[in-house]
Amino acid sequence: MRRRLFIRLILLGLIVVFSLEISKANSNLDEKPKQYNSEEKKMKKDSIPIFPDLVYEYRIAELNNLTPIELEYNDRVRRYIDVYTIERRDHLAKIIGLAEYYFPIFEEALDKYNLPLELKYLAIVESALDPRAISSSAAVGLWQFKINTSTMFDLEVNSYVDERCDPLKSTEAACSYLQYLYRIYNNWQLALAAYNGGPGVVRNAIERSGGKTSFWDIQPFLPDQTKGYVPAFIAVNYAMNHYKDHNIEPIRPDYIYIDVDTVVINKAASFNRISEIIQVPVETLQFLNPSYRLDYIPKQKNGAVVVLPKNKIKSFIKNESAIFDETVSKQSYIDVSADAGAINGKIKIVHEVAKGEYFHKIAIKYNCTIDDIRIWNSLPTNDLNVGQKLDIWVSPAMANAIEEEKLIPKQQRDSTDRYIYYTVQKGDTVWSIASKFNCRSISELKEENNIVNDSDLKPGAKLKIYLNN
């Protein structure tokens, strides 16, 4: 037995040495990384190294020794390694460059929450480090938050600002959520699966597997997307630490984290005006300030933060009067998304426009878009009248909540303490219920209903849920 193990280790060592020599021989990297806008070098097919399974297994085992998150190698992980290092290697080169800008932000927040620093790689799986990424399920940003969960993490979303795209604020929210998920499972692989699919999905998979609590044991019972989530995370860990062995050359953006700084402004401003005055391309302002949706910075009560190249800060401060001298015209949405107005799997309810309501406020209330409301009601303009009836299509869960709310006396609904009663369903978690009904506070939900953790949720039980006004 020992002899076979000894021979296996010798073979592994020889393979690693041999593979590294191949990698060096094939490498045509320059010492300096490419600039983002430089002409990309085309690599020959034979310059893309492909290693034996034993090499990947050995390297991932080494990475596993450096993190509390369990990293292991198998066929599914190998498939994702091939995706990142072979099929999408040019895309990975850009991600490696972007990491120089975003990873310092992630690492500072992860350290603050006492979380493993390797969780920074999760944002690559989620968004490929694109702060304006939008998924097919309408999740947005580096960490992919949906609009109905954004308010629970104090992420503001309105017509001009989407803090789900703000690198600092969205990372804080992601850390808070990951910390919550780990406390549920005490297992990082399950916490990662729950980040993707939701705690209810993981709980159901555990039940269907007969109570097993290993990700690989419950994997067959997970949705397809969640099945591949942990393998993809492990593969990204590998790719980001061994890209040089695969002859991948980083493509840097024009700016990295140490090249920028912030100013706070108390007046509205447009990217075009800032660009014109301090000679910074609009594209750079968009990259550094992804949370401003229409290249327009609205006036905000506590001031608006603007990220600029460090070498332009003095110019901005010196020319503030010129920047704010122009009357900045408000902008409106122009493009209608391809799936606007879709009603598949939704239930129609009727909303009566109340005093003080406008399109965006109604859209946020029902988790839809302004274009949805216009299409559903054939509205050619932005005008709404008090008492006007609007057809709104919502999810079945929201429709049920609305019906239950109608049973609450009007005096109570109009008060600041609005609440509904909800019947717990199989697979519900505290988080899924709080998200579904946009509750005022998770801690308040637990305290009001004497809940310590998800195991206290029994199907059929009634919960009192205070709604976020």
C-alpha cells in the first residue's frame, strides 16, 4: 500500500515538473501586462497548455490548504477549468485585469466581516466582474441582487441610481448575505449553493437526498444552474491562481484601484459636462461610476459620491462652478427591453393610482419595470391620474400577499405599521419569506414570531410580517 502511494507521488511529481516545463516552453508572455485598448495577441492553438488530471488535482489540493472553503477536484470542476482556460481564455484575461480594480474593494469588505478572502472569486462566477451585468432573472450588478431584495440591504434603486451596481455598497450587501448563509449551514459549499439558488432550494435538496449535508451528495437534487455553481467557483479559484501556467496574459483596464479617488458633490451633474470640463472620456466615468444609470448624477440629500482618476481630482475641484453652471436636463429611458411586458407565469391584479404615485414608484412596488406598465396598459405618455386603474401582472406569491393584505382593515393598512399574515409553506426559509414580501427587518420578523432559525418554520404556521413602507 505504502509502496503504491510512494510510486503515485513520484509520478505526480514528474508530471508536475514536466507540465511546468511545457508551460514555460510555450509561454510567450511579455513582462508587462497589456493595456485594455491595445491590440490583442492571437495565440496559436498549440500554445494553450492542457494538463493531466493529476496536475489539476495537485494544484487544487494546494489551494485547498490555504482556505476554509473546501476545494476539491473532479470531472465537473475540470469541465469549468477548460471553459475558463481554453474556451473563454480571452474573456478570463480581461477578468484578471479587472480584478486589480475590484479585488481590493472585495478583500477589505470580506476582512471586515471576517469572511474567507477567497469569496472574492464568487463575483467572477456571478457577473464576470461586470458591475452592470443583468441576468435572465433580472438580477443586477457584481453580486447579482434582484430589486425586491435590494431594499433589505439598503441598496437604493431609482430611475437614476442603482446601488446594486455600486462596487462598495453591493459588496457590503453580499458580505452580509454570505455571513447569514454560512450561519445557517456551517458549510461554505452549501452557503455558496444557497447564494445562487436560495436557502429553500438547498433545504429541499437536503430533504430529498435523505438528510445528507454534502454539496456533492445533494447536487443531483439541485436545479441545473445551482448544480454547476460550486464547481465553477472552484474552477475560478484555480484559474485566477494558475493563469500564468496556461499562458494567459492579463488585459488591464485603463485604471486600477490605486489610480482613483472620490469627491462628494451636492448638486446635479452630467457625465458629458464633467467629461468636457476635466477632459476625462465619458466611457471612463461610466466605468468608475456604474451606479449612475443614465450618465446623470442627481442631487442627493447627503451628497453624491463621484469616482475620478486621481490626477483629475484637483481639476474637478478647481472647475466645480463651471461643471455645475450648466442646467443639467433630466434624462429618461429610451430603449424598451426585449422582454418588457412579458406575463408568463404571472397573475393579473388591478392597481388604483393613489395621490403622489408615479410610474417608478408603482414599478418598484410590484417588482416590474416602467415599460411593463406602459405595455400592459397601452399608455403612450408618462401621465397618470389619481383613481386611474392599471393592469399589473405579478408573481403568484405577490398576488396571494396582496389578497391577504386586502383583508386587513384600511385603518391598519394606512398606518406606519403595515403587516400581513402569511402561512408557511414547505421549503420556506426566513430569508426567502423576508425577500418575498419585502419585510421591514429580518430580526423583527424573527422576534415577532419567536423564530430562532429556519428549523422553527413549520408548514401551516401563521407568521405576522411587517411590510417595508
